[in-house]
Amino acid sequence: MVALWQPSRLPQGFGELWCQQLSSLAELAGLRARLRKSLTGSPRVVDPGREHWSERLVLIADELTSNALRHGGPPVATALSRTNGQFLIAVSDTSTDVPPAPAVGRDPGLGGFGLYLVADLSAQHGWCVARGTKTVWAVVPATDTGN
């Protein structure tokens, strides 16, 4: 059986739009607002019917960043990058010895299933370690952006 989250290099060819450092779960609301504003021009959902594609990226960023804040080592940084037709969410922390590990055999009421969601919602996903930093990443098609 192949593990759901395999070590894999960061995809190449993406241009970073921004990177934000976070030190607590309380900062996630600001990260979500920044991401929405970058994707749709508004920090809040204005048109759910048109913005479902951006909420996919918001959910992925929230899941990966909250995992890094809970299980990784500081500092935690979340970056948004783009290339023609795709976005890349990359979240870094310093716990290089703690790979992303989806919940196995756990009661669903106890949570821990965010990595499964990220895998389902992304076109590609993986993680890598370089220069004392672990980066967990996901690629999502840039569809319905209106740009």
C-alpha cells in the first residue's frame, strides 16, 4: 500500500505572490481573509456560487497551516504561489522529523482528517525537507478565477 502523503519536491515554475508567518491558531482568520482577497478581491465570500473554487484553496491553506501550528515547530509560514493555470499553497515549519500523517483508525468525531481533504481537493500534494525546514504543499487548478 502506498502512503497517501509521499515525500516529493516542491513543484517548479511557480511565482510566489506572498508569504505570511504565523505563530498561533488565532491568526488563521487573517490568513483566510488575505487568501480570499488575493484570489477574489474581497476578504469575505461575496458570491458563494462563483467563489467555490477559491474556498477550496482557503480550506487547503487552513488545514495545512493549522496542522503546522499544532504539530510543527515555529516559525510557521504559509505561501501562495501561481503559475499559468495553477496555484500552490506551501506551508513550512521546522519539525523536519514529523511528516504529515493522516489519521488512521481514529473515531471521525475526534478529527484529524484534514490531510485526506487536502489530498482529495488538490491536483497534487506532497512534502519535502530542505535546509532545516519541512514544507507541506498542495497544487490546485486556477479555474473560474475571472482573471
